Amino acid sequence: MKTFLMSVCLTFGLMTLLTVSAPAADWHFYGSARVATFQVETKTSGSETDNYQQSLHSNARIGAKVRVSDTLSGTFEYGASRGNANLRKLYGEWNFGAGKLLVGQTYSPLNWAYSNQVFGSDNNLKAQGMIYSGREPMLQLTLGGFHIAFIQPDTDDLGTGYATEEDRPAVEVSYTFAFDSVTLAVGGGYSAYEIINGAVTYDIDSHVLAASARVKLGVAFLNGTVFTGRNAGNLIPVSVSGDNRWDDGFAMISGNRVLDNDSMGYGLAAGWKLNDMFTFEAGYGFVTSEIDTAAGDDDARTYYGNATVTLAPGVFFVPEIGRFDGVEATDTKTTYYGIKWQINF
């Protein structure tokens, strides 16, 4: 009994010591529950499917923002990718006066998916014209509107089955210009790695140049992005298929040669807020991809229209109809309509 009482006292004493000695921090927890209910029709040359799909969005989330002091803060966030908990964000940020140093995983500088396309777990025209480089483990320096991040390179053996090797981080940079009703940004990214087949080494170099603009005109808005790149799939997702697969934009190995893949795309989203209950939006995305020595390029288009209907603060649903048109070679077309349901808490 004495041993038990001593253990309890020591435990409470240690907790008290940690509480007193640790710096006070403000924790703000948050969450977002999102469910999709859509009818999806996919047509490919010679076949057709029509399915009802209901699922938890993979970007449903729960997390917290932590403020330790005026100079030190952090965030963690978990999501629900494929029904399993996955780490979306975990980073700390130090404001040293002249700028900020970020260590951890969050959105890297080339993330301008300025669309509210909700199908595909809030696809936002990502891979179909808007710019999205994802959430990556990184070191990022921010100086005013300038961001530079050093990121683990995204490597792919391009179906060869050979080993890959990288000896430097990928780099992303961006600069944002903010005005009263217009926000402009320019940026780029570069990565390099090797595919090794015995004595043969294939060098895969990737780069992307991009720009974005957001314009607010009273209750109306217009957002747009444009990019061009070589082997851009290693930096941002590119999809020229009609079923929203993010597996294009990569180089190819042919014999002892690397065939580079040149791609470009743009995305547009426009809308207006009728009142506190209704906001309407329409969007269009275009992407093209061409492999060296290919006879022509592959083009794909995406378009959608939706309305955000707010029932209460943090409670809303979004009816949407849209379509993905893929390359003529596969002639894949996906048409969908349905509703996303969301409660933020």
C-alpha cells in the first residue's frame, strides 16, 4: 500500500513539475467530416459502367493548431485516406523576425488549386490544369511573399523494375504579389534522380514553371492557373485520362534512351456569392502531354458546375455535375452528378 501511495505521489508530482515548467500553449482543435454521394458513368471504347458511389472523403480531417508564443507555432492534422488514418500535416514554424523557418510536412510552395470542384474528394481541378504539388516533408524558408522549400524527390522507375537513386533534394519556389482585389503568384520546381540498370544510368530531370491569379470583384470571383513543364509528373500530378487517374506527365525509357514528356495546362474557376446561403461556381481545366518522338500530343479536358448551399455556420452541401474527357486513343469519358455533404467543427 505504501509503495502504491508513493507511486501516486511521484506521478502527480512529476505531472505538476512538467505543467509548471513547460511553456503555456494555446491549442485550437478542429475537424471536417465530408461524405460524397455521386452517380458516376464511365464510357470507354466498347464499354460503359454506371455506379452509385458513397464514401467518406479522403480529405476528411481532424487536427489542431498550436501557438506556443509569438514566434513559435505548429500544426498537426490527420485525414481518412482510403478509410485509414493518414498524416496530412505535422510541422513547426519559427518566426525569427526577418522571416519564418518551417520544419515538417505540409503544403509545399506550388499549391494553387483555386477551384471548388468537390467530386473526387475535392478534386479542385488538380491534375487537370490547376497546380498542386501536395503535402511533403520539407524544410521551408519564407521571406515576405517569397517561399523556398527543399523536398524529398519523387522518383519513379518508369516501369523498368530497376533501382532509383537521388543525390539532392527537389526544390520548389514561389513569390506572391497581393493587391486590394488581385493576388498574383509565380513559381517553379526542379528535381533530378537516376534509374540504374547495371552499367547503364538514365538521368531523369523534371521542371515546372507556373503562375496563378485570383481576382475578386464584389460578390464575383475569377481564379486561374497555368503551367508548363518537362516530366512534370514528378513534381505535380498530371492526368490526360478521362477517369481522373494521376499517372501521366512522366518520362519513358525506350531502349537506352530517356524520352522526355512535355506538358502544359491551365485551369479556370469563376463564380459569385448570391447571399450567405448560396454560392455558385463553374470551372474548366485543360492539360496536354507529349512524349518525345510521339506522332502527336494527348489532350484532356474537365468541366463542372456546382452550388454551395449553407444551412448553418460550418454546415453545408454542394450539388455538382461535371465531366472528364480523356485522350482520343482511349476515348474515356466520365460523367458524374451528385452531392458532397460537409460539417466543419
